[in-house]
Amino acid sequence: MIATLAQAGFPEAMSGLTLYHYLFISAVMFVLGLIGFVTRRNLIVMFLCTEMMFQASGIALVAFSRFYLEYTGQVFVIFVLTVAAAEAAMALALVVLLFRRNESLDGSVWSLLKG
Amino acid sequence: MISPIILYAMIALGAVGVLLALPRAKASFALPGFLIGATAGGIVIAALGSKALADGGNLPNMYFYVFGFVALAAALRVVTHPKPVYSALYFILTILATCGLFLILSAEFMAFALVIIYAGAILITYLFVIMLATQAPTEEMVENQPAFDRVAREPVLATVSGFLMLAVLSTLLAQGVPTLKTPPAPESDALLAELPLRIERSLRERNTLGEEGGILPTESLAREVMQDGSAGQYIIDVANRTVTVQVDAEGGARRVVSWPEDLALTNTEGVGYELIKAHPGAIEIAGVILLMAMLGAVVLARKQMQIDEDAKRAQAQGLAGGEGAAS
């Protein structure tokens, strides 16, 4: 179903790879993003770490797409990209707004929002 | 799955590495932390490779290991680098390495979309905002980063819980995962049969290029003739890979032409077809989400502009009033 690199002259491209390899890479990247989101205090870096978690989910989706020989996984990566772009636009506008108000990117400055 | 002892030991070692590499108040252990983390990751990946070798497969593709290692190392740097600009640049490296992984998975469209959208658009926006929203450096801050960038919040708790999750995830993921299948050709043909104009275009191209088996410009794919004389489905024989071609537009003579041997859907065509066929509503909603995000960003920025203008006006009036009083 999916046109392979093998047809384009790379017959060994998939040799020996398992789904697990990709899922492991994806899991490690997701956990690194999670740790970054929790530990970093810079608002912009926190959002960068969420983008990294999106990226990790994208790797898992494409790997599953290749595993089940379906395009649906890749189509969902397009939607993940959409959400990531929308989130980046909104979040960065908010970050600039918060920075103008408080002259700081420190997330813990906004702990007042806890109520 | 590789030996659980190696896996858990290396996950623990990786946790120590990340913990050391996270920014901290006094001494910096970024380099040793990075080395420990890289060693742990490298050992796990090497163990995965040797496992694949022991299972009788070929040695896995070298590029997978290179791209995977670069992606994870850059991801570690994104999380631990004290300067946000460098974090963003390392994230671009992560994306490029991920694109390499996608190419190995023969997801070419996603790989290039990722470079264009993520590395080209989103990350540039991030860099803009990082440079816009930075405090003007004072005398003592020229060398130092602000404190909130230098000191991580709750590093031990976050790292331990994060890597605990990684251990559970990697255990669960390993249960019963066979190797990736080779794509069967017939399914590609079945998908092609739903795209008759794609077949027709390919046949025309062959004629233009002067190859065997093309169709003339006057010829077109034939449709079934229904009982009331209207045109029905295109006549396509998937099993034999042939189509029926009408020799002239008026109808009449028909002949059977076989598809080119190398005709197959590319990744981009497959993704696009799946997107339109199976998720037409979702793509509309994605468009609305993007529009709303754009409107939201404009509204947020616009409101701030008005406040600034009001403040300026008030300041100008105050100045004018002050001058009036002085004279």
C-alpha cells in the first residue's frame, strides 16, 4: 500500500527494524519533553518542550502507520502539526503579553493565578 | 525485547545523566550528565541492534541508529540548555533527525512537511519571541542568565517520575511486537483503481515520453454504458492490471491497455487520498482551528497595542498639561 524506498532502490532500508525501535525512541523523547516541561521555569522553553512531546507522538504515529501499512497515522500527524501551529501562535502571543506586563519570562511569577 | 536488567539499568543510568545535565544553581555538571545519558541511550540502542541480529535478521539499518541518537541527544540538550535560543536551535536539530527517521519509514511527505512547517515556520516564530521577550541586559547580567533559566524546578522528582514512566512504557511496548511488514503490491493497485485519472495521466505520460504502452492524446479511459445510455464506472481490471481505452471521443472502437509495470502510488498521493477520502470533516475543522488561532493571536496583540496607545496619549496630555501650568 505504501510506496517503499525499496521500490526506489533502497532494498535494505527496512531490514531488521522493528516497531519497538521507533516506539522506544518516541517514548524517550516524550519523557524528556515531559521532564523539561516540569523542570524548566522559562515559559518559552516550557512550550518548546510541549512541542517536543508532539514530535514524539508523531514518531509513534508514523511508525504505527508503517507497521499497519495504513496512511491514517500519517494523516493524523498532519492534524498534530495543525494543533502544534495553532498552539504556537496562541501561546507565543500570550507569552509576549505576559512578558510586557511583568517584564519576566519566569513561569513561577504567575503563581498568583493559582487563586 | 532486550534483557530487562540491561533496559532498567540503562534507564536508571539515563535518569542520573538527565538529572546531572539539568541546569543547577552552583556547579554545572552538564557535560558529564550528557555523557552519562548518551552512554545509557547508546547501550540500549546497541542492545536492541544485537537483539535484532540474534533473531536472525540483518543488522538494522545504520541510519536509524544515527538519526535516533542525534534526535535524543538534541532533545536532551533542548531540555537542559540554560539559554532559550540554544534550546530552540537544538530543537530544530531534533526535528531534522526525526525527518531522517520518517524517511527510513518511507513517509516522505511527512518528513518534508515537518521541515517546512516545524523547522521553517514554528521554530522561527519561537526564535522571534525569544528575542522579543528578553530583558534588556543590565551590567551584572551580561555574563549571567536570569535565575529562572539557571535553576531547574524540582529536578529530582521530575526525573525520577519521568523515567519511571519510561520504564513502564518500554516494558509495555515490548510485548509482542513483530518486525515491520513489507508492503504488499496488490493493495496499492486496489487504491490506484479508485484513481482512474491517475492511471490515464500515467499512460499519457508514457506516450509523451515515447515509451511503449502509452495512449494517444485522442484516446481516453472508457466507461461502462448504462441502460439509459449514460456513462457509468470506468472499466478497470485490478487483477490483470488493465484498463479499457476508448479510441476516439465519439465512442465505438475500444482496446485493452495494461498499466505500466512501475506504476505505484507515491507516499504523497497516498496521504492526500486518505486525507480527502476518510477525513474530510477533520480537515475542515483543522482549517477552522488555524483560523481561530490566527484571530486569537491578532486579538491578543491588538488589545495590548490599544493599551500602549492610551498610555502614550495620557502621557502626552500630562506633558502638555505640565507645560501649560509651568508657563
